[in-house]
Amino acid sequence: MPIIEMHLLEGRTTEQKRKAAAAITAALVDSLGVQAESVRILITEHGFEDFSVGGKTAGQRAASASHSQAAPRSLESAE
């Protein structure tokens, strides 16, 4: 009985999570030869301040990315 754990940042729709679960189940049936009914998938969603990479939360990284995208535009308009 395969048990798959997925950790996602919050914001995915129910439909997206259902599609992912169906695709993962199909892949395990095909690759491992297990019955679909034996596949267990656990989805855990994390807030943007509850997940970090390299010491920065996902919220900090998103804010930094939006600032870096905005910076060139503001510099262009200042010229």
C-alpha cells in the first residue's frame, strides 16, 4: 500500500488537488502495479509564513520577487 505525502503552499483549488491525486494514483498503478484502491495520498497545505527556503519564508520570497519586478519599471519611468 503506497502512501504519498504532498506538502503544498496554500492556494491550490480543490480541482487541482483532485487532478494531482488522480495523476499520482495512475502513475503508481502503472509503475508499481498496485491497485488504485490501495494508494493513499495525504495533502498538507502550508501558509506562506510556515514554509521557508534558505532562511526566507515563502512570503518573504514572494514579496522580494514582486519588488524586484517592480524596480525596473520604476527606474524606467524615472528616466
